[in-house]
Amino acid sequence: MRFHDSVIGLIAVMIGGFVLYQASAFQNFQSHQLAYGPGFFPSIVAMVLIAAGLVLTFSRLSSLRRAGWIEIEPWLRTPRLVLNAAAVLLSVVVYILAADAVGFLIVAPAILFVLLVLLWGRPAWALVIALATTFAIHQFFVVVLLVPLPWGIVPFFNLFR
């Protein structure tokens, strides 16, 4: 699905307006030496975003009659590709909901395996890749970056620390 540039420009104007509103609420320093405060840079970015959104919106309005507001991409008409896209989005939701309760070392390889089988179609290699990738990601985050990943129901995997 592709949105017309005028729609994207209007979204940019709205985001810029929201950022400008939020930046104006930042508390200014009570100093006579500084003419600007913490909202200065976000305000500049917001004004540039608003200006770019307005230019994009008004420069593309003439082509709106030909193209329409939304253009449906050809891949959205293929059920298999829509299923693949939905599976990727669903896997993110499943990870968010299940990782704390079940644990990274169970949820991640399961999700990777399902996605690799759906997108690639080789179950044996998908299992090997899912397990190796999960172990590598776990080691990198826990050992190198010292970022704790959820253990869930398998605390005996603490040996990998």
C-alpha cells in the first residue's frame, strides 16, 4: 500500500506541529546568559519538518487526481505474501507477549523457526539456523553487551552467563 505524497506531507506537518507544541512546554532556564533553552533544537527540527511537509503537500496536489490517495501494491493481491507479512508482524506481538513468561531461549528459536519455514521452506536448515542464531544473539547481548534477556521458565540456562 502506498500513500500519496500529499498525505505523507500532511502527516509530516502534524508530527512537526506536535513536536513544536511539546518543545514549547519545555521549561526554560532562568539565566540571562542564554537566549535559548532545551526546546530550541526540537523547535528548529519541528519547523523544518512542517516546512518540508507543506512543500511536499502542495507540490504534489496536482498529481492527486491521477493517482488517488492510496495505491494498492500488487503484492497485496497475493495471499501467500500477505500471510508472510502478517506472520512477521504476529511474531513481534508473540515475542512481546511471551518472552517474559516463557523466556528468550525458548521463544526466539520458535519464532525464528516458524518464520524461516514460512519464508524459506527448509525445515531442517531452519531449525539449525534458528538455534544457532538464538545462541549467538543471547551470547552477544548477555555476555558482550551485559543486557539481561528474559529467562522465563528456564532459569537453569543461567550457565550461559
